[in-house]
Amino acid sequence: MLELTYNYGVEKYELGNAFGHIAIGVENVYQSVEKIRAAGGKVVREAGPMMHGNTVIAFVEDPDGYKIELLDAASFG
């Protein structure tokens, strides 16, 4: 689930003041990273387990420079 909001009275955001990052659950983080890379996307953290756990994550960057976390949907239970 992803919630998108509209903030009335705000006409423009600068990189860094809109939000930190969003996280999206995907079926296979490794495959998702390869699909994004093949489509010309920028991978800023390769797919792999978190430092203190087993949850597999990766980070990609959108054209505006915002980070998008991909995480293993199976870890949601």
C-alpha cells in the first residue's frame, strides 16, 4: 500500500524536504533490481540482506534523486 497526499498551499518541494524515502514490497528484490537496471534505472544499494537481519532490501533512485527502498514482501508475513 502506498499513500499519496496533496499538501494544500505548497506549490513546490525541494529535494530533501518532501520526504525521506518510500518503501515498496516486491516479490523478488534481486529480480526487481535487475529489471530496473535493465530499463536504465539507477541502483544505489544492491539487493541483499540487511546488516542486522535477514530481510532483503535494495535502494534505487528516481530521476529527481529520491530514494526508493525495495524490500522482500515475504518479510511482511
